[in-house]
Amino acid sequence: MKQVVLYFLPFYILLFPQAFAQELADRKSQFTLFDVEFSYSKSDAENSSPSKSHFYVKNHLINPNRPVDWTSPVNFRDGLVHIRIDVIEKPMGNEPTKWTICYIPNRGQDNGYGCTSTDLFTSEGVFEKDVSMHDFWENQSIIWTEGIKQMDLVIKDESGGQGHAHKRKDHEKFFPTRVRISMIQVAEGYQYNPRLLPEKPMKVVN
């Protein structure tokens, strides 16, 4: 099979040089920062450390090949992030829920980190959106040339801010849940290409 692919590839390049060049450019223009599927219970929220209602994407859960410098040679700092959440399981009641998603840099300034989020959702399903890298809270507090250390995911109610789900008296409207959350970073001047997203999550935690 590998020999067939190798024989075919030069003909593909000759017949469709522009398409091949575009494919290479597209692959360099975006990368998956993380793509994790996990279950989350009230106990998980109460016992997450150092902060409650947090799920931490770090170590083996975050893409080890992410760039250190997000400004060069490919400028991801001035691009966009495509946020995709697949809500696989959600308690009944259609309670508005969101996940705040925070970039934790290797080096920060001012506030020290910045956060974007999914949109509010009330049901199971797949929800996607693009967010400019200049349009989320405290994005300027990250020194993008130094890279991102980890991502913190925080489950909240519709009030946002300090509306952590574990604080709610009716916490059964939020827990247990199961989600797959992906963040795809897209370089300046490009659009998100869904063909480059893996069909299966990069990591399934539990």
C-alpha cells in the first residue's frame, strides 16, 4: 500500500500542483491545541485542584508539537481559534451551561492569563464557533512568543464569571456530564478547515 501511495503522489503533484500546494499550506496554517473527551461529575468538580470546577489540559493531554512562538514563523497570535464542543451527555432540564477555556502561558503579564469560552448550550449536540485571538478576555496578558503551558477548562452556569457549576444548589442540572472539547488554532489570514480535524479525539480521559 505504501508503494502505491508513493507512486501515485508524484502524479498527483503533476496533475494538481495548486491543490497540493494549498493542502500543504492548509496543514501548516492550523493545528489542534487539544482534543479531549472526558466525563465530569460533581465529585470531579469538588475535588479538582488547585481550583474547583476545573478540568486541566496539560502534560500528555495538550499537543506536544504546539509552537513555542505563536507569532513566527506562522502567526497564530493574530489568527483565530475554532472551538468545538460535542456535548455527549447532559442532565435533563436544559439548564444553560458553558465551558470557559483559559490559556495558561509559560510567561504572562498583567492578569497573567486569558480566557475564551464555548457558547451557552442547553442540550446535547455539537456546537462550534470561531473566535478572533484578539476578542477574548485578557488575551493581551499572554506573552505569545513564549508559548502556552496548559489549558484550564471551567464548567459554569449562564452567569459566567464566578458562576462555577459546583456552587449551584441545583448542581444536578450540570452533573454528571460527558463532553468532547477541541480547540483548533488557525493562522492569520486563513479559515478553519474541518477536514484536518481528527475523526476521533486525540485523548479520551475516562
